[in-house]
Amino acid sequence: MESLEAELSRARGLAVADLADAIESMGFECTRCGGCCTGYAPDEPGGAPAGGGVGEGGGSGESDEVDTDAGGCHGGDDTDREPHTATVFPDEVREVAAAAEVQSDESYDWRDVARPMPFGLSEGDDGEPTGETFEWALATDDCGDCTFYEEADGQGACTVHDARPLICRTYPFSVALDGTSQPMGEAVDEAGIVRAHECEGLGREISREDAEALAASLKERAVRELEEAIGVRDNYEPTASERADGDVVVFDSEGPKEADGTPVDGD
């Protein structure tokens, strides 16, 4: 396996035109079904990437309309649903919070935007999560849907669309390099670098301009994932959990943090 630094060099050397060729050959247009923003039942296929390194996850890909007045969930039954789990970088948490505050004219703190990625955590004696994890996931509601997802007349929308994280900007595509998300989707290009995940928008015509814009974001995401992985590795502190006030510690590229995003006291 290549070092993370070598893979980062590969990611920085990716040609946007080549990525765009792969995207254009597959075709894509968002149908606003909400599949990549919502929770899903255990017997439904996950709409967003379910993968190794960055622990992505997502919705069912179904487009059932939500009866919000009745307190229903996207796709119907709200029991035993797996939550949407889209990774978000620390700086993206702050950007989403700022955008949400402008949109709603309300105050947003870290926990309103992100939660510790559940992978690596276990349930403590009190029923609350405990342990160490290495990523943040977008916050979800009681249905397991992204808290920034809304739906009306059968079409989904993101309330912080202009500030949405890279993982949201690039779905249903990802880049397969060691140290990135290591996606399980179907290879699009001959080299197997570009992967496509389950999405009803695949196969639809896409303009070259849109393909290149998506490809540029895809390259940026691959670079950011590797930079984050290197930062996590370099800033890992084995004793941080002993100093934490809570039961969960998230190690990101900025250092160990409590579940509410505050840094673990280094004294």
C-alpha cells in the first residue's frame, strides 16, 4: 500500500478532464429524490456510499413523499431506520453552520451541524455512545434524515445548498485511491478510479460544463480526504480520551475534540 503522502500526490495529479470524461460517459442529473440525504430501512439498499475509509452512508434512493404534517419519515415507516451518515470536514462544519444561521436567522452550534461518526463507537452502560472515532457526520433528525434536508411536493432540497459539503456536491461519484473513501460502487473508467454509486439520476444526459464542474469537486474531495487522513494521523493523541470530559472523542485533522466540537484540554 502506498503511503498517504504518495496517494495525496496522485490525487493532486488527477486530470479533471479525465474525471469529466468518466462522468460524462456515465451521465448524471439529480432528480431531487432525497435518497442521498435520508435514512433508510435495514432491508433497503443504501443510496449514498457505504464505504471503508471515510465511512459514508445514506438513504434508500426511494422518492416517496413525506407527510410532514403527520410526522412521517421519508420513505414511510420511521422505525428501525439506519441514519444518513455523510462525512463532513471540520471547516465544512463551520461553513454549514454559518450558512444555516443566515438562512434561518437562528444560532447554530457544532452539534446542530455534525455528530461523531458512529463507526468505532460502542454503547456504554448508560446506553450512550462511547469510544473514539475519526470523522464527523452531518447531524440527523429522528427519522435519520440529514437535518438540512427538506421535501415538498415530492421533491427534496438542501437548506444550505450553496455551502453543502464536498461529499454532497460529488454524490453519486467518488474516487478510489488508498486513504480515500475506498468506495464499493461500480467502476466508471477503465482504470477504476472513478466509481458510481446507486442513484436514480445515473444514466441521464449531462453537459460537458456540468461534468467538468463535478469532476473538479471530485478531485478536490479526494485531495481533502487524504489531507484529512494525514492530519488525523499526525495529530492523534493516545491519552486524549483520558482527558476528555465526555465518553466520546473525535480525532480529526485539527486534533482531538469532544462530541460537541470543543478541543480536548491538552493540559
